[in-house]
Amino acid sequence: MRAPHEFWQNLEPPRSFATEGPYVDFFPATLPDGRQLLLPLRVPPGDGKRGVAALICNQASFEVFDALAQALFELVAP
């Protein structure tokens, strides 16, 4: 389990983490270039069977923010 301050800070190499669940503590979001970003899972109130992958951009490192901005730019450029 990663500490809360470790999420959103690093891009992991492609295929560092499985892309099929079940997921417990984090969700490995895969960018278009294959790199992965670990997002913490939060369990909302209810039955405890569902989770939400959280991303807080203003708490991400510049490396992560720049990679997300570049990926978004490439998606919307056409």
C-alpha cells in the first residue's frame, strides 16, 4: 500500500501493473503512451462494493500534470 502523498507523483513504465482487477488500494490508469499513473481508490458510502479512482491535479507532480496535459492535447487536437 502506498502512502497518500505518494499517489499522483510518478508515472510508472508501461505494464508495471495489471490492467484487470480486482483493485483494492489503487487503480493503475494507463496513458495513451502506455505509462501508468496510480490513482487511490476511495470507497463512497453504501455497500462498500464500489470505489472511485481519485485524481487531484493540483496535487500532482509537474511531470504527471505535463503528461496528462499532453495526452489531453493529443486527444482533442483533431
